[in-house]
Amino acid sequence: MNRIRIVVAGTVMLWMSTTFAHSPPDSARVFFVNLQDGATVTSPFSVIFGITGFGVTTAGDKAKNKHTAGHHHLLIDLERPLDMEQPLPYTKDIMHFDQGETETILELPAGQHTLQLLLADEDHESYDPPLMSKKITITVK
Ligand SMILES: [Cu+2]
């Protein structure tokens, strides 16, 4: 009987660790606070990152809040699919906000651009499922 209890407890713990360890709650959202889809802006312009239901911390934070907080990434005109199994690379179209920043000033050439927010963990790995905003299209005058 005790053996069955241990097996059941172990199975539940394994399930919990794989299900919840790196998964923000379903209710968590990231979004642009000050930009709507279709907005027209003048460069340089500010972008404010919103989040509810999950926290923001610095990259590399291995403390106890690593499963309750991540850091923002801003995807700029990113068309290629991301490999969500790998840490997000540092490229000009994937900006990491390693200090836990929740806003930035962007300078982009005139024309249409897409922006999307993606939260990732202390190792720059996306959550499963990814915690990302809607991709918005803006026009820079
Ligand atoms: Cu990162």
C-alpha cells in the first residue's frame, strides 16, 4: 500500500514539474501598453511592455522566482519561425531585455513594421505554450 502511495506521489510530482515548472498560468498575458495594432508613430517612439498574471525579473535569475517571472523580448519585423526548443538568439530583430526592463525607445525607418512581445525564462527559453503578445503592425511616419 505504501509502495503504491509513493509511486502515485512520484508520478504526480513528475507531472507537476513537467507541467508547471516553466509554464505561466493560462491567464497570463503580455501585451503592448501604449501601442495598438495599426498605430502610426513618429520615430523614435516608446514601447511599453505590459504583463498580467506573471512576473518580470532579470535574465539569469536562478532564484526562487524563476518559475514565476521571466524577461521580455521584442521581436521586430521577425518573419522566420522561432525554434522554441532553443534559447532565443541575440539578433537585431530579437531584442532581449535582460535587466527586466518593461519599456524601451525604438528608432525604426519609415514604413510598416511588425512588433511582438515574447516572454522567456532565465535561460532565454520560451515557455510552453509561449507567452507572447499579439503581433501588431505599426506605421512609422
Ligand atoms: Cu533573453
